[in-house]
Amino acid sequence: MLVLASIVVAAWVYLAVAHGYFWQAGPELPHHVTPQMARVAVVMPARDEAEHIEHTLCALLRQHYPWPFRIILVDDNSTDRTGEIARDIAAEDPRLTVVQGQPLPPGWTGKMWAVSQGLEHAEDADYVLLTDADIVHASSHVEQLVAAAQAGEYDLVSEMVRLRCKTVPERFAIPAFVFFFAMLYPFARVANKRSKVAAAAGGTMLVSQAALRRIEGVSRIRAELIDDCALAREVKQGGHAIWLGHATRATSLRQYPHFRDTWQMIARTAYVQLQYSPLMLLGTVVGMLLLYAVPLALALHTRGITMWCGAVAWVLMAALFQPILRRYQQSPLWGIALPVIAMFYMAATVGSAVRFYRGKGGQWKNRTYPSA
């Protein structure tokens, strides 16, 4: 038991000091930087987004960008008024082009197929901003993204947008989602050319046209469900520079009012992340039990040195969670609940595998995708 307790403490000490400082609530884009001349095209795939589309498009059209700027929305065969609303806005502002998406061909995910069609209309741009239809961008956001890409000579600049965190299920799951994502892909290592870690957040991805041409657009990742990280891997190959940080100027409108919604958010791609591997699933379950459940069990159900080891590990994980909780303006007491939150994530990951083997994995926007 003492050996197990020592392993748990050592694991959290390593995560605290030697894992890219993933727990920090940064980096962030610099403020008040003016970019050099660069043409920007925004490509936005949209399917059944009538609830959000007017708000997000109008926010983009209010950008204070001093150089040529336009928006290409691809209506991915929506069954609601998404396309109609977008076309009404386009009639008032020529910077917006609405493309009617073609039927989904075999071997493509819906989002990647829509993005591919949008890129065909963006070939004259120096940078392409790939964004989702539920993301609201502040008026200076595009300008700051381009300035950061130019200053750092990055082929990809991406941000984890501020996710909605108002309901109890959102407060329970969303800060932890950001924490776990950063643990999996430490942002400092993403920006390090010598590191193989590559990741991006799909809500905001500014990609240079040169990089898109080098990787043949999105055709290589046409079947990927976790398309943002797949794109980052393609762009970073060969030592090219990418950057990932936390957004201060982009916010998601996506709501998760019930626990089943947050469960679905996790289960949709969790087993995809594990490459559909039972061995990786087993390793993930064992790892999460070791990191989160064991410290709680040791602290509450043992005595002596093992109890103190469990308590130290529990305090460490709660402390590392605090910067993200502050970022989302949540109570620090959520740090104490991190073992329970982690077990929820672990159960949803197992549920993701069960869904896959039942032929229901990879569901999104009323489509079910097979493994790539």
C-alpha cells in the first residue's frame, strides 16, 4: 500500500513540475498589436445552427481588421433556417458568401467536407480562419490572431475559446475538460518545434495559406472526427511552428444544460482519441483510477503515512486545478471534487467505447461515422 501511495504522490509531483506546466491559465495572445498587410478569409461550416448563426456572423462582420477580409459560410445541408438566415445577412454585406454544401461523399466527415468546400473559395487569402458557427469573436480578435501568427512566424495559431460555464453540469464538466485537454496536450510543448506534441482547438484556428497548400488542404484528414488536433499534426510536421493558447476574445455559445449533454460531449470522441484501441482504453482507465480515485481512497480509508500520501496527492491535484477554475470564475471548492469529476469522465470514455462497438460511435449532427 505504501508503494502505491508513493507512486501516486510522485505522479502528481511530476505533473506539477515537469509536464509543461499544463495547469497554468495561459498563454494568451498579446494585446494592442497591429498586423502587417494580410488578406484573411474566414471559413465557417454550419449545420443546423439557426439558434446561433446570426449572432456569430454579425460579430465577425464587426471585426476591426484593416486589410481585406471576408467570410465564407458553408451551409452543410441544414434542416433548419441556418442557410436562410445567413443568406439574408449576405444580401446586406458583400463580405459574406454563403455556399450551399454538396452531398457528403464517402470517406469524409461532414465538417471536413464543408471546410474543404469553403477552402475552394479562399485560395486568394494569406490566412484562413477556421471557426465554428457557435463562436462569437470580439471585434479585435482576427487582427490579434494575424499579428501573433506574423510575429511568431506560426503556420497555425489556435485558441481554446472560453466555453459556457453557467449551469451546474457545465460548472462540473467544462473547467475539467480544459484541464484534461491541457494535460494531454501541454500548450508549451505544442509551441515547441522540437516537441512532437501537436494540438489545436477547433473553435479558433488561423492557418497560413502556405501551410494549407503544403498539406493539401484538409484532404488528408477528411475522415478525422478530432479534426483540430489532426490538422495541427499535419501542419507541425517537418518542424513548422504552431501555437495554442487560451482565448480572451472568443466565446462559445454552445450550451450543456443537463448532465447527459456533458456526457455526450465526452463520449462523442473519447474512444476516437484512444484510436479505438481496447489496450489504450484499459490503460486510460487504470491511469485515471491511479491518479484520481486512489488518492481519495487513501486519504479517506487508510491511516498513517499512506493516508498522508493520499491527502498530499489530493491537495496537489486540487491546487493544480485552481488556475483554470479562476479563469472560469468558479469556486475553488471544485478542486476538491476533481476525483469525482474525473470518474465521470472515465465512465463517459468507457461509454464511448461501448457506443462504438454497438455501431453508434462517432455521432454528430444526426450523422454516425465509422472508424477512420
